Amino acid sequence: MLFPTIATIALGVLPFLTAAIPVDTPTASVEAAKAHNIYLVTCVPRSRKNENDDDTPSTAQNFTAIAYFKKPIDPAETGSKDPQPDRAALVSQPPEAWDGVKWKVKTWRDKIFTADIASGAATLAKGEIAGNAKLGDEDYVCFKDGVTAIRIRDDDVRGKCVADYFCAGLGKGDDDGL
């Protein structure tokens, strides 16, 4: 009879052994607002003449790219226009799937970008964790997106894109020179 009584007391005390640490919401929001964001996108290039002499790009011209934002997208700033990243980098043309592939790409100023999106992540619901990424020494956690429209107008890549995955920076988002 002594063991069940001790077990009951121990289980009763368990909730008091863990403590929730309150987060200062304004500070947490400010820090989160500084974090970098990367969107793993699939794009259709801007209309231009192709081998068929019409304005419709062929599917072979579509591409996958990285869209890098120094801070989170603010709909109030973009208005009715699709947001434009601070930087963009071509990953594959024609486009290839993000999920089930471990990507490693040399990007701006010789920074290495890696992405590891879980196989089958394309079937996840929006907002579910899909994998991780890294740019230089900054780590990111990636979530299923599938709806965010982004326009890329970088030197090497231009197009209308849809974010397959959204990756949030885990650092404070210090200016990294990009």
C-alpha cells in the first residue's frame, strides 16, 4: 500500500516540477521581426519569346529558386503587389522537387545554402514542419507553404513564383551583408 501512495504523491507533484517561463512578448516579437526568411519557390519566368516564337514560356523554362528576405514579409508594405525578395538564387531549371532531396547550392558571396525537406512533405498541410535549411552559418526551420506568391527580379532570375516552403531563420537576423 505504501508504493501506490508514493506514486500518487510523486505524480501529483510532477506538474509543479516544470515551470513555464514567461516570454516578454514585445521583445520576442521584435527579435522575431529581425529574423531572415527564405522561401523555396517554383517559378514561371517572365513572358519572353521562346523557340515557338510565342510569348508563352515553355515548362522547361520554369525553375526552382531561393527567395531570401532580410525580414518577414509585411503585407502592409507590399500592398496588392507580390513581395519581392532582397536576393534570389536559381537552384534548378527545369524545376525539381524540394522534398526528398538534400540540396546544396553555392549562393551569394560564396555562401553555401543547404535544404533538407522531408520526403513526402509536399502532402503536408500549410504550416506543418517540413524540414530545415541553412545559409552560411544561419539555421532555418522550414514549413509547408504552397500559396505565398513572390515575384523575383534579380539579375540572373526573374519570374512569378509560388512558395513551396517557407523557412524561418532561427538567429536574431543580424545583417549578414547579403
